[in-house]
Amino acid sequence: MARKTDHGEEVIKPNVFMRIGLFIKQIIDELRKVVTPTRKQLFYWSLAVFIFVALLMVFVTAMDFGLGKLSFLIFG
């Protein structure tokens, strides 16, 4: 299937196998850019996530408790 560009040139779309091959090549190129964190970085990022989750749990629990008491006061 061919289509025309803005300049009037015809561009031929590659077949399905070429597109799959290009896709896999792009995946491999992106995976080469991935940097593995050091043990220290991994520990500190995990600690930050655990602290954030704990704070969020405390916040949601307080909101649930507070809104439950408020609704009990309003509706009896």
C-alpha cells in the first residue's frame, strides 16, 4: 500500500514482518538505555515508597474515621 507525502513522493509501507522486526529492534535499543539502580539507591527508594504508603494509609484511615463520626452525628 503506497501513499503520497506532502512533496508528492510515494512512500511504501513496509510489510508486517519488517514492522515486527523494527519493533523488536526498537525495544532492544530502549532496554540498552535502562540503568539498574545500586543497592543503596534501591534501598532508599523502597524506604521512600514504604513511608509514603504508610502516611497515605494513616491519612485515609483518619478521613474514614472522621467522616464516619461526622455522618453518625448528622444522621444519628
